[in-house]
Amino acid sequence: MKYFLIILTLTIAILGVKFGQIKPKYDKIILLVTVVLLVASAASQIYIEHQSAKKEWREKWSGKLRSPIRSRENNPVLRLGDSRMAWAGEPNKPILQVAEEPLTISLKDGKAEVSLVIRDNNGIILAGIRNNEWFVAQPPVTLDRNFNENSLEVINAKGEVIFQVQIVGEEVRLAGHFYTINGQGPSGIGPWLGKAPSGKLFKYPSAEHPGELADE
């Protein structure tokens, strides 16, 4: 494909040089051919960029969450469904234990940060987040994940949601099914954050819908 674009560019350049040497009656034909080549070149470039972006998305299994807004509050807040728990303790001290894993939240420059480890029913780590830096275990451990600037969601091999986290200002919004290192559980935290009937935040498969929110 890259050679095709080079050939198109050279052809357009040659036409531009020769344009003044063509009889006036052929001007419209030359102009039409030039326009068609330019459109084909642009379309080809768009296709290449689109395929490259999809490939990059499929290979991305880590990132960082960032709140789209800055809060003026002094303390971070953990939001579980309709419950809001403000944390005035030390940032490195857990606000609570989730399936025997410490959950910590903090507020940095008006934006919440969270740390937590997520395991499956065999005690294997599926995902982890530390000060908003996240990773998800690649297949075949998990089926898929989707994310945007401030939200992350992980689904299992059955297409069921197993973990969601969203950062909005001082709030850490959390939902999921959590297991201990011995596979005990699940400890459910909900409801799911998504407004779709499935509770999902995003559309799947993520390779076809990168960062696209689910329908309400």
C-alpha cells in the first residue's frame, strides 16, 4: 500500500509539471484525473491510519485514567452505587478491603486516584490499578477490555462485566465481582456503572468499538 501512495504522488507531480504542455481542450480531462488521484490518495491514507489505529488499540492492555474535570474538594470520595464515602485519612492507607485486597484512594491536583488488585475465581490477577496506572491481563486470561480517558471496564470470556472503574473529579466510582487470592468470593460491589441493560459502560468487541460507550 505504501508503494501505491508513492506512485500516486509521483503521478500527480508529473501531471502538474506537464499540465502547461497539454492542449487547452484536454485541460478538463487532466484536471479530472488529478482530482481523482488526489481523492484516491487521501482515501488510501485514511484507510491506512484507521487500520493502524485499530492494531494499536488491540495491542494496548495498559494505560492511565485521568479525570476530565478538576475538583475543588479537599478529600477523595469512593462512590459505590448511591453511597459516597469521603476519605480524610492518609493517601497510602486503605479506605477498605475488597476481597482481602487493599483499596486506596487519594486526591492529587483536584483529581482522584485509586489503587486496587482484581483477581478471578482462581485467585489469578486479572487486572490491577495503581495511582490510576492500570493494566489488564491479556487473552486468554480475559476476553476483552474497553476504556477511555477516565473509565476502564473488563469483561470475562462469557461477555459478562467483572470490573468497572471511573474517575470523575474527586470521585472514584467502582463496581465489580471480586475474588480473594484463594479464589473465595465473589464479593459484589454495585450496581454496574453503565446505563445499558447489561450494565456495560462500553460496546464490544473493543477492537471494533474502541472507547465507544454502550447505548443507554
